[in-house]
Amino acid sequence: MNKQIKTRRGGPRTFDRDDAIEIAMRMFWQRGYEGVGISDLTKAIGIAPPSLYAAFGSKAGLYREALERYGRLPGALDGLASSDDLNAALEGMFRAAIDAVTCFPTERGCMIFSAMLQCADVHQELANDLMRLRAKIREAIALELERWLPTERAQALARYCATVLQGLSVSSCDGASRDELLQVVEVSMCGLRAQIG
């Protein structure tokens, strides 16, 4: 939805909220929350700081909307839900995760799994939000796994899967190639097949 805002010189400018969130999402994804300043955002979006605050309340408010946008992109859970066989579902989840963390040349890793693992005290509330998001993903994995496993075992396996997903994300941020990440999945699946049967 477009809305009219005023520039500092008083002239009208079209401000597209969706475009602003997309731009911010990519910036936060590339550089992290603390690596992106208000001046970086306003310059990239093409608005003045008062307009950003009027639209989003704060940098944190814009970050939360960027996270929501990111959460709608294809990801690991898409691969998990597309199979009727447990082993195939797990491999599908890991492969979908690799697609998600390597599909863009400048945005690597997962914006949720790699974000704000450590941060300044002033940003702890946002870090807690991200911990809750990671927990929700883990719970969603467990729920899918309950198609094949008892609840307690599904929860344990979901925690393992979430750990692998986080490792894939961090490795991608560190420059691991798609082929290198697929090797990690191959090793993980060998162990899982031995455990699950």
C-alpha cells in the first residue's frame, strides 16, 4: 500500500511500505540488526528518519516486520511437509534449508537461525523474540515428525534437526558452498537412518 509522506523540503514523495520492508529485510539479512543503522535504512529506502519512525515506530519495529516478511519465504519446513516417508521428509527439510540459505549471493544463512545469537544488552528483547521464533520452528518440526514418531521422540529429533539447521545457516554465512552443505546433510542422514531405521 502506498502512502504519501513529506520530504524534509516539503515536497510529496511516494513511499511504498512493502518495498521498504523488502529493502530492510535484505539489509538486516546481510549485515544483522546491529550492523544496519537508521541512516543506512533511510538512505536505502529513500526517506527521512522521521518518516521511518512514523511508519514503523522504530528500527526494531521495522526489523520485526522484516522478520515477518522473511518468514514467508520458502524454507526448511516446506521440504519437511512434502513427503509421506520419514527419512525422505528429513532429507527434504535439510535440502530445502540449503536452498534457502544459499539461494542469494549476498544474503547468506538464515535470518532467524543466525540472527542475534549474541547482542548488546539494549537489544535483548529482540534477541528473545528470535529465540521464541527458533523455538516455534522447532515445535513445528516436532509436530510434523509426530506423523511417524511418539511425541517425546519427535521432540528430541526436532531439537537435533534444529541444531543441524542452525549449523547449516552459520556455515553458509561462513562461505560454505552448496556442495559442502550437502555433504553435511549426507553425514547427518547416515546417522539418522541408523537411528530411525
